[in-house]
Amino acid sequence: MNDSPILAALTPSHWERANRELIAKMLTEFWYEEIIAPAVDDGGSLRLELPPGFLTGRAVRRELGWWRVDPSSLAVSGDAALPDAVDVFRHLLRDADAATVAGAIAELSSTLLSDALHLATARPTAEFVDQEPVLVESQLTGHPWIVASKGRVGFDVGDLEAYPPEAGQDVRLLWLAADPSVAQVATVPGLDHHTVVREQVGPAGWDRLRARAHLGGLDPGTCVYLPVHPWQWTHRIVPLHAADLARGSLVFLGEGPARYRPQLAIRTMTDLDHPSRRYLKLPVSILNTSVYRGLPRERTLAAPALTSWLASVVDGDAFLRETGVILLGEVAGVSVAHPAYEALPGVPYQYTELLGAIWREPVQPYLEPGEQAVSLAALLHVDPQGGSFAAELVARSGLSAAEWVDRLHAAILPPLLHVLYQYGAMFSPHGQNCMIVHRSGVPTRLVVKDFVDDLAICSERIPEHAELPSSVREALADVTLEAKTLRKYLQNGLLICVYRYLAEIAADRLGVPETAFWSSARDVLSSYQQRFRGELGDRFALFDLESPTFPKLCLNRLRLFERGYVDDAERPVISAVGTVANPLAPTFQK
């Protein structure tokens, strides 16, 4: 540990800043979710009891009724030192379940370690704004809403230095061969499993995998090949699939030579040397942002059929083709079940998602000359020196900031609106699941990815669902939602999880008032509705995006008050507390 990057980052200045910023984020988001209610005056001065005194600071009221707490303003009465974030957290949740608070303190502590490392290694935004998407993501600070955004329960310090995107380390994946009796595969039409693997590893790598499978006693022409994350191999596969390894139904093929880097989703990997090769999504069964990061078996195997359906939707829809929207299809999947866990009624879901892989299309082949792509999360990034990623794009674009905001909304909203209104489906378009394509900083079109976890359809009968394959319909059974619930994906996934923060950046760093930011978004919605009112007027009412308010989903409450650390059979469902003034409503700010 003498050369540990995290230990080197644990300096007094980094630790004080990381804690101060996390406390401000905690106050901001707990206030938004109505967990706390600090006293605040018209000027934004706040006061919160923090025995033996008070925590004071300043906050700015934002357009959606939330308050942003300024980290630099925080102080404790009597000139006492600002406590660590975990001590403030412990006090704010003093009446909550002790076991839950204890677990959350561990997640906060892990988050602070990663935040300190980021402060020690962060680069000015201008230095990486033009890099490959995966390298940009290594510089980002994490989920803007969830306080313990880098909890990563299951990672030790060595893992935190090796596997998250901010570690900036190459990851060498391991490979297994599986007897067809224990592994299921699925691919889109016209593509077979062995072709997918061969294209992933190249001709020489393919020959090595086949030779090692043969030495291990499997038929290289019929066995199934799958990559495994090294953390998953050590912590889940060897201990829990030892019987398969002992009997030869699983054969270890060794480490692959390719250098991979994790995207914002730690379990999704990009080949650093060949970014045009498919992304790999692999189980990494850590608990982070309320969910164990495995691969649901049914959705893994249904992903290619779902991709085929969505591809047919885009190919057959003139408007979606006009928008240029890119859907990164999940073209192949492998899943290996654990027989004992599969046979156990009510088994916690993490044990049914241990071993598998999804091959996802990369964005590079879709880009035209001069185009670049970056995650929506990057637009929210502000580096420790105050450099803004959005401001860098505006500077490159040659547009005024207001024009740039208009172009951004025009690229993002129309394809999402059309998928919702025309096809009764919605992605969760948060910052990690979507990318924006730009040309010299000018936003041009939207990229959507991660179908396996985050697509839902409406329960109301609409003709567009008639061609939905039965396997896809079954995989989406738990996310077949009423229209009023389905619309929350867009309202909370995009408007709250991305636009809430981007409107703040637009006002503070681009000179575009929040009222103008939201007015621009409403104009795009109105323009779309005007164009399609004759065809889709009934859907505008069904998926009502213009109600005065909508339910406020609460991501932090899910862990702290609803789910705790119970190991349940189903993935958690986020509930709502209170409402948000709808910025797309015609009456907003009137």
C-alpha cells in the first residue's frame, strides 16, 4: 500500500474539500427529497441544528423549487471545525434504522475515498473534452442526485484503485468456455454466437480461445464463450460455480490481451485499443446506487429480440430516421444459471444474475465524419477549477449559449417524445443511459443505450405493440406500466436527473436563465405536438406530459427509508414523496 493512489490522495486539503462538497450535496438532495427542512430566509441563509450548535450556510433557490447549498459557505456555530460528512449524515438520520444508517455510512465513506482520489487526479475539462467517450467518463464525478453515489459495497481499497472509471486503469477480462448444457445464448437474426466472440477478440484471440477450450475437454465448435470481469471471477464465480469448474462444464481460458476501460457503469467495458468493437456488459455483483450490478437472466436473453424490435421501429419510422437517433443495440447475450439458486423459491435476485454477458453495439461506427459523442452526464461536469464541459462545447460551437441550449433540446427531446407517444415505450434517459452527438460542439442527435435494464412499455393496448415478440413481452412483464407511470421515466430520468442540473449550469456558467432553459424545452414539446396533433392527439392525453405537477421520485429515500439493506427477491422500485412543478407545463412560471 506504500504506492496506493488513494492513500496519496488522503491529504488534509483533499479530505476537507471532499467532505465539504459531500455535505453540501447531502443537504441539497435531502432537502429536495423532503428528508430535512432547514430554516432558510429570503436571502438563502440556512440554519440547521447540529448539536452542540448549528450548521449554517447559503443556498440558491432554483426554478423547480429546490435549493442548491454552496459548499464554501458551510460553517458551524462557535467557529468549530466542519465535521466529516458521515457525522453530519449520522445526525440527520438519528431516528432512522441503525443498521441502515451503519450500512449507508460505509457507502458514504467509500464515496469520500473516491472523491478524494478524483480531486487528486482531476484534469481541466479543456484537456479531455475531445477524447473518446470512455476517457471522458473517467473524469466525471458520479451520479449528481444520489449522495453515496460511489458506495460500491463489495469493493476493497485495491478494487477502488483498479476497477472504477475514475481509477483510470486498464482492465484485462478473463474468458470462460461453457458446455451448451449450462449456458444459454441469444443473438439478433443473422448473427451467431461464435461470430460475435471472434469479432470481439480478433482472429488470433479466437484461435487461442478455441485451443484452450479443446484442452479443457470441451468441443470448441459447440461450446459457449463468455468474458468475465476479474472481480466477479474472484468473488462470485470461483466460489459459487466451483462444481461446474470441477466437472469441466465450465473451463477457464485465461486472461485476454485486450485493454478494457469501464464506462460510467462499472460493468460496461470499452476496448481501449479497438473502440469500434462491441461494448461488453458483465455482472459485477457489487451493491451500488441501490442495486446489485448483475445481469438479469431473462432480460439478458431477451435483449437481442428487444433490439430487433426497436431497430425495426426506428428503420420503419420516417420521423425517427429524420431525428438521426441512434439506438446502440444489444445484439447478443449469454447467461449461465446457478442450479441451486435457480431452484430456491424467493432467492435474492443478486444470486440469479451472477454469470453472463451482453454484447452492445459501440457508438463509433454510427458517427459521421466530424461527429463526436459523449454521455449526457458529461454535460453536468464541472472540474475542481470550475471548468464546465457544457461551456467548452458552447465555446467550440460558435453559437450563443441560448442557441446552443435550443439545439440541445432539439436533439434530445423529439426522439424520446416520439417513442413515448407513438410506441408506448420509454427508456430511462438519465445521464449514463444517453449520449449526445455533436459536431464541433453543436448538438446534433441523441444516442440511447442500455435496453436490458431500462426500457418499459405501457399496459394500455395500442396497435404498435402487436408485433412485440413474446420473449420480449415476457421480459418486460415487470415493467409494463400504466401510462401515467411510464411517463415518469422521462420526467424523472431526464427532466430531474439531467435537466435539473443542466438548467443550473446554464444559468450560472452559460448566462442562460433557468426560465429560458425550460421555455426552450417547452417550445420543442409544443413544436412536436403541433406537427403530430392530427395523428397522436389521443396519445398526448394518454401520456400527459403537461400536467401542472408530477410525482417526485426519491432516489436517496429508497435506501434510507424503504429498502435498507434487505436482500430481496426483486430489484427495488422507487417510490415518490411529494410533487414537482412540471417545467413542461404551459402554466409553469406564469
